[in-house]
Amino acid sequence: MALEEQAHNRSFIADRGTVDAFAFHPETMSSVGTTLEREYQRYSAVMQLGTAAVLGDRFYQRDTIRNEPASATIAIEQAITDVWRAHPRYFFVKAEIDFEKKYRTFLQIAKRLTSD
């Protein structure tokens, strides 16, 4: 929310949204006095990038920050997908073996969003 305030109603890209928390702690919605619909209104569009974990171990790399096993990463992705998918301008960019193909898909959607 601090990033939103800093943007002063200008478009920006963030790696997380307020709705992400509800994927794992749905009770947070009522404890902070909001609804899914109200939170959706904060975002003109949502683009979720699919995890390479679905492509298999050869494509999914773990490190000190991203240390979950592929199965946990896929479960996290599904939980986040489930809370965002009802957003009226939700887009999912699936994982691709060819990362350039995934990037091109992302760019196509981003260009379409900026021309709307």
C-alpha cells in the first residue's frame, strides 16, 4: 500500500498485491475490514507469471531466497491464482520452456493494457 501511495495514482508494477495475503490467511480480510471486491478495485489489472516449477526440476532453480521445493511452489501459485482469478482484468502468463516466449506474452498483455 505504501508503493501505491508513492505512485500518486500513476500506474506501476509490483510483485505482490494486497489480495496475495488472503490466499494464505483469508481471515485477514475481515480483521482489516475489507472485502475481496474492495481490494480488486485497487488494481486496474493483475498479471500473474507462472512458476517454472511446473516445468520440472531442470527448469526450476532454488536458491537462498526461493528455497521451497517445486511442489510447494506450485501449491503457492495455485493458492494465489485462486484468490486473484475473479479480478475482472486478471491475466495468467504460463511458464514456458522458452523464457523469451513467456516474456513476449507478458509484453503483449502489458501493451494491450497500456493502450486501453
